[in-house]
Amino acid sequence: VQFVESGGGLVQPGGSLRLSCVAPEGALTAYTLAWYRQSPGKQREFVAEIKSDGPRTYADFVKGRFLVSRDRAKSTLYLQMNDLKPEDTAVYYCNGVYVDNKGYSSTYWGKGTQVTVSS
């Protein structure tokens, strides 16, 4: 099971980026998909998620600036990031959690994509 992120890069404060995560076929309707990030010296933290049936949740520090979405036809998860701040600098990871009909969960991670916000 592979999740592959792309779209990171260097952007100035106030700028925008859109991250993409190509997920395995069927994952968008069967998994809870999420974005996490990790800055140097800090623990990985939750950014946003979208459940298989659609509800979205965001960390307080990105509310109103980031939008998580998905394209089932492309099996791709997105994170639109607007009004970026230097403190958004981190490696961003795609995460997928699958729970089977017995309640057992499996968690998968991509390798991450670097986002750097700097002037």
C-alpha cells in the first residue's frame, strides 16, 4: 500500500501551495485520509483529515487557511494551503487509516514532501 506525496517547495509568506497524495485505488472511499506535518525538532502533528464518508477536520492552526479535498477519479488527496506562514515550514505527510469489518486498523504513511515558507 503506497501513498505518494508531491507539490512541496519553497514559497514566500502569504503564498499558496497545493499538495497532492496519490493513494491506492479504492482508498478514498475506504480509508480515513489525513495530512500530518513535522518540523525539525518537533513531533509529527495532525493537520487535516477527510473521512471516507466525507466529514473534514482541521487543526486549529490551519482553520480558514488550508482545505483538504479529494478526487476519487484520480485517487488523489489534496491539501490546498493558503496564506502560508514561516511556522508552516515542515515535511508534510499523507496518512491513510483503514479499519476492517472486524475493527482492526491499519495505518499507512507516505514519505513526505518538504514545504518551506521563507522570504
